Amino acid sequence: MDILFVIDRLELKYFEFNNLVTNFWLIRELLRNNLNVYVTTIDYLSIVSGVACAHCFKSFEKNNDIFYEKSEKLKSIEDFKLVMFRPDPPVDIDYINATYVFDFVDRNKTMIINDPKAIRDFNEKLHALKFIDLMPGNIVTSSKADVIKFLDAHKEIVLKPLNCCFGSGVMTLRKGDKNTAVIINTMTRSGKQLIMVQEYIPQAQYGDKRVMFLGDEVLDVCVRKLPSNDDFKFNEHCDSNIIKAELSDVERKNFIPLARELNKLGLPMVGLDVIDGKIIEINVTSPCYFIKEINNHFGCNLEKKIVDFILSKLTVLTK
């Protein structure tokens, strides 16, 4: 069985010895299941005479690490039973165009996780509003007046671009800050660009929790991502900034319906960023499962559970 991973450009560049990323663990585990795993990036996708294709590289394991053959192969995407679509944001026009390539793939022949069309239709910041009761106070706007009014009401706010990741471009703003106008104008490109504005949650000083879904299941294991020394948010993936966390009974109860709804949309692998029980973001593009850290903190093999889930879905497809 052949499987294709669409990964990030930077991840392909640093493919070996990169056990901080989720794809490292999933690819290695799939290889250990005697499956053929190929990797590509959105740059290597194409459509030839109406057939969706990918220039891709075959991966292999050696000494517990993964590598890929440097000679590329052009393959029809429908030659793969499974595609793991996991490029990182920004969800810019190149990213959107890549999702269009998969509109030419027969889903009866090839399963795609997460479905590119579903990713295209679900903005990680904006569509969190589908579950607004589980979010902090917020608005989506490009209006300086709207932002100032929201700031007056909440005293401290968080401003987020809609299409980035890893906290890129996210800023806080307190009422009375002398840089208020320039921050708002920069974030909204002087009123031309929509942004997400959220009420600042004081517990953010203790980090945010990563809660993970697999299909309809909310995983029991989770981690807390601590703010870096020079930032109000998590922005450095290192052991000291990722600590063991627990999922509360209330969180589990609240998030199970969310997992089921996202799974129905074609988004079975999702990561929530949660502060004080409130969802601040829903990650559907390339959610990190923090497998290295989860395994160390909980004494488990999370990659095996994820791969078992993936293969169980493939079994349904091939019946």
C-alpha cells in the first residue's frame, strides 16, 4: 500500500532528525507497518491532462530515523490509497491552489486526511466561531473603531491574523497603550484586512493547553504550552516549554460534540488551543500532536494509536 504525505517545505528541508514534528512519528510508524510512504510539498503538485499528480520522494527508515530518496518520481495521486495533507499555514493563495488539485482526486480510490476541501472551507481562527459559546469574547473586523470599542470594553485584547500559524503576527494590546493606533493599523493593514480580536484571558500567563481529536474521540492525553521568556505566548518548541497537562471532565464533555461535528466535515485530526476551558483556536491544517512530549510525559506510544486510527479508516475504504 502506498501513502503520500504532503508536508511543509521547511519540513522537507529538515526531514531527517526532526522528531519534534508529528509527521516524523507517523511516517516512521507507517514504515514499520511495512507500508510505502512518499513525501511531497505543495510545490511538487501538478495536474496532467486532468489527472492530479505529485512529484514525490520515497521515504525509508534507518537507525530509528527517517530519510528520503533524493530521486523524485511523478505519480498519480490516485495511485495512493491515502494522502496525509499536512502543509503548514499561511493559508495563502498557493495553499488554496494546492487544495484545488485534490478536487481532481476520486475519494472512492484515495482517502485524504484532513480533506483539503474541508480545510479550505474552515479558517482556523474565524470558523472557531461555530462554537462561540466555548470561546472568549471576540470580534472579527478590519475596522479600527470596532477594535477600539472592543478594547474599551475588555481593557486588554489579543489581535490575530486569520491565516498564519505558530503565533505568527499575534499581538496583545492594553487600553491606554501609546501604540494603539499603529498596532491596529498594522494588523488590519489600515482597515483593509480582517483580523480576529479576542478578549485576553489572564490565565494565558500559564500557557495554553493542546487538546487533540482523532475522529469522534477527544484524547485523554494533552500538554500545556508555556509562554517563552520574551513573549506572552508559546513560540519555541522545546522540552522546557511543553509540560504535562490534564483534560478536565468539563472540557471532555464540551469538546466531544465539537470533535464529532468536525469529523463529519472531513476534519478527523484536529488540535484545539485552550485557555481556562475556552477555545482560542482550532487547528485543522497540520495540527501538532506533540508526540515526543506526550510519549515522555505519559509513557505511551501515541504514534501507534494515531496510525491504528488511520489504518482503520483505510480498511473501511478498501472493503
